[in-house]
Amino acid sequence: MTTVEIEYCVPCGFLERAETVQHALLSQFGEGIDELILITGDHGIFEVRVDGDVVFEKSEDEYDVDGITRDVRARL
């Protein structure tokens, strides 16, 4: 069972980013993902996790939907 979590900062307005990543992942891996969860957060967070392991973290990586998709693919 594969779970992908996208935690995003609500006050920062990162909902659109989260939805863009969500759409890309579901389009690419829809049947390979059992759960894709959007988690509201604050303090500038934007993280993508696969089964609890961080594959993208805003403060360490440049936001790139294709790059995030590649990183998730490597975990599936």
C-alpha cells in the first residue's frame, strides 16, 4: 500500500501548488498510489512524502512538478 502525502502552508497560499502536484501524480501513477492525502500546514511548509519518507521539501529543493514526479516514481 503506497501513501503519498502533500503537506502545504495554507497562509502562504500553497494550495494551488499542492493541487498541481496532486493532479500530476494521479495522472501519472493513479493506480500505483493507494492514497494521496493533502495535509494543511503553516510556517511555510511544502513537503511531499511517500510512505512517510520525504521526497521533496521546499526549503531544500527547487519547486519543480516534473522533478517531484520523478522522485515519487523512484519510490513506487
